[in-house]
Amino acid sequence: MGLFSTFGTQIMMCMENVMKKETPINAEVVSEKIKTNNIQDFDRATIRQIKKLVDDIQSETGDKFIRMEMGIPGLKPNKIGIEAEIKALRDGIPAIYPDIYGTRDLKNEISRFCKLFLNINVNPEGCIPTVGSMQGSFASFMTINRIDPKKNTTLFLDPGFPVHKQQHHVLGIPFETFDVYNFRGEKLREKLESYLSKGNISCLLYSNPNNPSWICFTERELKIIGELANKYGVIVIEDLAYFGMDFRQHYTIPGEPPFQPSVTKYTDNYVLLISSSKVFSYAGQRIGMMIISDKVYNIKSENLLKNYIFDTFGKAMIFGTIYSLSSGTAHTPQYALAAILKAVNNGEYDFRKDVMEYGEKAKIMKKIFLESGFNIVYDMDEDNPIADGFYFTFSYPGFQGNELLEELIYYGISAITLKITGSERTEGIRACTSLISRDQFPDLEYRLKKFREDHPVG
């Protein structure tokens, strides 16, 4: 009892010291809001929970946070899309149900986009608008895992978007995962084969560039993934939400190399998910693209008939899964996306010029973090430093990710931990550059320097 009492007293003293410390955000308010939002462990807090916490603190204190928790665009929406959608609205398009498989113009432009920027040929029938990439992934998991009863498990090449695993929990689909950063280059082959050789993996998913680490697979790694997908009959779901946003190369000249790096160069077993949210700054209309290779679209399986009236994958996807989920994607945003893609395909609009702002801000922000004693967690693509882009990851000596995030909230800085992304780097945090304005950089620098003063290293 004596030891317990002494230990309890020490904890109380530490808590009192934290409360006495002058932090940029009122410590009592922060502590209260953490409690009322029932966040007991920041490693388990979802992105939306962190957002709600910060909203509550800002509302109470009036202090503006450096907000890095949400991976949402920070640029103005694309004007081409806005004008096309306004015209569609005025033409009375909202009165008409959209076809489940998408408007003909949009399907054709998606197919053209694939040829011009990925150098692949895809039948427009397999180019399907979805309610954001989120619906595309949900529909893909649901349908792919019903092709072969022996293959009922998804493999995630983590770190990755946490909600993809939430979708699996909702669907009741098992998944396996490993942190790919530990197996870059040729080491990826043996690691992947150790999972695929078991025969239960139906599909594997990764994002490229990666959310949250911003690593990008090299051609050698994409070739390995493609070769093993062919060998084991596994479908690759490639999440290209940040298409062309590896700013070390210029991937947005239509029809000219270099093309966006993709597994499609090495296998026909693929489903691509391309979002309009980031690259075209058109997030609010929830319009994305699912691109099914001709080979996968025409896969036949009697097992599909247990859940669908079609034994062909593409038809089961469109008239079974997509139909059941949403009866198609909202009509007028399809006109917006078709217009944007047409301008991009015709070489009239280079979206890279707009979104490069994210990379330019990341370069400045990373410099500020490094000068304040922080470290970049995921920093290399094999032998090359990673690009500056939409995300970066950081840590601070002596802290685990959940401890660091909780402490940074008192300094008016929000993010998410890497642990909820499937990362094995539990000391790390993901920062998103999108919502930070350049006029906040001095405030970021002040708060990080104050953090370092309060938490000296060494």
C-alpha cells in the first residue's frame, strides 16, 4: 500500500505540473474536451474523433489550430467542373436518375485518361463512376471476395487508409497486413509470397503515393507485385487517390512518358481507384472512378451466383453491388468530372500546376519540424528521399505516437497517429499539409519551438 500510495502521489504531481505549464492552448479546456470526447488512447482515436475534439477546443477557446488530421483538399474547387455542373443543373439533369454504370461521356473520358496517363487500354464499360473512392473500395472488397470461396481474405500493404479496414469489419471480411516499409525493393518478393502462397488471399491493396507515409513504389516493386499477382491469381486494388502527385516527376502531359507508375504495366489483374477529391479539388461532390481491367471485368465464377444473378464479375459489380449500394453516382457531378477529364485529356488543363502547392508547403513544414528537433519517420523510397507532397510523417525523441499527439493538442497542433494506419512505426504521426495556410507557418514555428523548450532533448 505504501508503494502504491507513493506511486499515486507521483502521478498526481506530474498531472499538476502539466496543468500548471503554460501551453499555447488552455490546458484545462484541452483536458476537459479530451475527457468529454471519451478519448482514452490517442492510438485508437479515429480521424473524425480527432476532428471533433479539435472543433470543440477551438469553439471553446477561440484559438485556431494547426490542423493536420484530415486528409481533405485545401484548394479551391476546379472551375471547369463547377461550370459543367451548373449547366447540367440548369438543363434539368437532377430530375433524371443516372445510369448505374455511369454516363457515356464520362466512361469514355475515363478510358481516354487511362490511355493518356497510364498507357493502358481499358474498355469504357469497365470505367465506373463511384460515390468517391470509398464506395469503390467497399464495392471491390465485397465483390472480389465472392469470386472464389477459397480466397476470402484481403492483404493490405500498410501503412494505409484506416477506413479500408473499417470497411472489412463492417463486411465481415478477414484481412492480413504488414508494414511494407520494412520490405522495400527485392525483399518485397519473399514477404509477399509468404502471404500469397497460402492460397487464401483474394486481393491486395495499397496506395501509390502512399497515405499516410507518402512513399512511392518503385518500378522494381510494382513489377514484383504484378508478377506475383499473375502467379497466384490475385487481384490488385491500386488506390491512386493522389494521381500524379509525386512531384519529382511530371506525369501529367497527356500521351507522353513518364506515365504514372502503376502495377498495370505488369499485370491485367487489377482494379484502380482514382479520386477527384485531391487531384481535381472536387471532394465535396463525392465523385470517384473505379477502373476494372478487361480481364477482371470478364472473370466468370459460379460462386458469384450465390449472391448475384450474374456469374460475370463486371456485371455482378455494376448491377449487383453498385446498384445495391447507391443505385449509381449522383448525376450532375458526373458531368463535372467528364468536363474536367476532357480538359485534362485534351491538354487544356494541367492539374499538377494547382496541386504542387501541397508539395511546396510540405517542404517548408518539414524544415520547420526538423529545426525544432522532430524527425521524419518514413523518409526514403529505397535509395531516394521521398517526395514532398500531401502527407509527411514525424516523431519526437522519447515519445510514442499516442503520447506525442496528445501533448501536441495542448500546443494547438492536430494530426493522427501512425498506429491506426497499420504502421509498425508506433512512435510516428501523420501530418497532412492541405489545410495549413502559409500565413500559419510563423505560428507553427512558434508552437513547435515552445514544445521543444518544454520537452528538451538529451
